[in-house]
Amino acid sequence: MTATSDSPPDDLLATPGGNATAGGVTFQAEVATGRWLMSGTNAQSSGWQLGGNAPLAYDTHIVNIFLQDYSRRLIETAAIKRGSRVLDVACGTGVVTRVAADRAGAEGYVVGLDFNAGMLSRARALSEKTPKIDWREGTVTDMPFSEGSFDAVLCQHGLQFFPDKAAALAEMHRVLTPSGRLVVSVWRALDFCPWQRAIGDAVERHVGLDAAKQIRSAHSSLEEYVPGYLSATPVAGAVANLNAEAQREIAASVRDALAEYVVDHGVAAPIQTHVAIAYR
């Protein structure tokens, strides 16, 4: 199974510019780059759950700002056609799944799989106007599907959160049909994503290193946006336990770190991702 991408995930990288192997999948690097103006306003199998209003916060502060355009590009890369059988792994609130369902149409079969019950609840609520989607709660390393069930398997920004990436890739490979396509995206290193770097640094100073590691692994004013963004991440509880002054200092630290990216009343910061395409 060979995958073409332009820069593999850092923890899979064997040699700079070379190939890396995990779970029987060989990656050769490819980079997709995005840029957004923030002017105002899955961790599947990693063990953290988003409940309460967190799935809504995830859509508001992460999906709507960062992932909408990436989702469309991911579907285009996967070349989903009418009648396709598609699995979206770590589907979250279903931003990729719904686009895939529109492409596959009533003749297709689309499944959204996620470890997080809260995310799936919101995904179901948002999918009333799309072709039928089979929402499943489960883990990527033990999926309840027969071998060769899907023409395409998608995973947008989920792989970096899986504790056992090799096992996850092997399981995704198992459920692909012969000649089926796997399309995976993960963020590039922090040097290419100053937004995440600034968030991680601020969280480390004010919450702790362990919390910052969770951010680093994967709009009203910027000061108002930062708390919203953090409320949709694994460190939401830790940040919420800080006093108001410490929370303001986190936002100020992010603002100062991103000073060179300030545009009008918002921030236009580059953010880059890897996209890997694999065939069985």
C-alpha cells in the first residue's frame, strides 16, 4: 500500500524528504497550505471527550475557521463519486462526512465513525438535510466493518491524536476495497503553524507542559477568540479552572506571539497541513 503525500507526519518521518512507513503504509511527502483571516470570531481514541457545549464550540471556533475549506479539498482529493462507499474516521461533528455524502448521493453509503459521543450527537443534528449517513461510535483500531467494505477512507486531522497510529492505519487499510483510496491529513510541524505554536506556548506558561503538549500535538477580537478555541480542545477544563486574570494572560500571550500577523482588527496567520493519499 503506497501513499503519496509531500511531507509525512513528523512522528512517521524516517529521513528529511524521504519515505516513512507505519501500519504497512509508505508515505512520500505533499503539503497543502491554508490561510485565514480571523477577524472576530478528535481526538478519537486519545481518551478525551467533548460534552455539553464543547461540540458547538468546536464547530464555531475550529471547523468554521480552519476546516471548512480543507474539508472540501480533502473530498476533491479523494475523488468521491456517486455511489461510492465512504468511511470518515474521527469524523467529529461531520464536516467531511456531510460533503462526502453529498458527493456519493443516495446511491452511495457513507459512515462517520468517532470515539466521541458528544461530537456524534451534534453531527446527527447537523445532517438532517444531507443524504443518509450512518453515524457510528467506536475506535479506529477495532472498527466493526468487514474487510474491503469501502471505496474510500478519509481521516481529517485525526491521525495525530491516535495513540497507536500504525494500528489505526492498518485497520483503515483492512476495510478498503482492492484499489480503494485512503486520504489522511495532519497538521505540519509547529514551525509552519504559528497559530498553534502561540497557543501551545501560552498554555504551557499558564497551565502546564502536559496541557500544552495536547495542543501542540494536533472572531470577535483575538482575545475573545482564544478562549473559544481553547474551549474546544482537550485542555478546556484546565483553562476553565484558571482565574480570570490567568485566562486573560493566555490570550495576551497569543496576541503578542502573533503580532507580525495582525491585519486590521484580526490575524492572518499561515497554517499548513499534510495530505496523504494511499491505495490498496
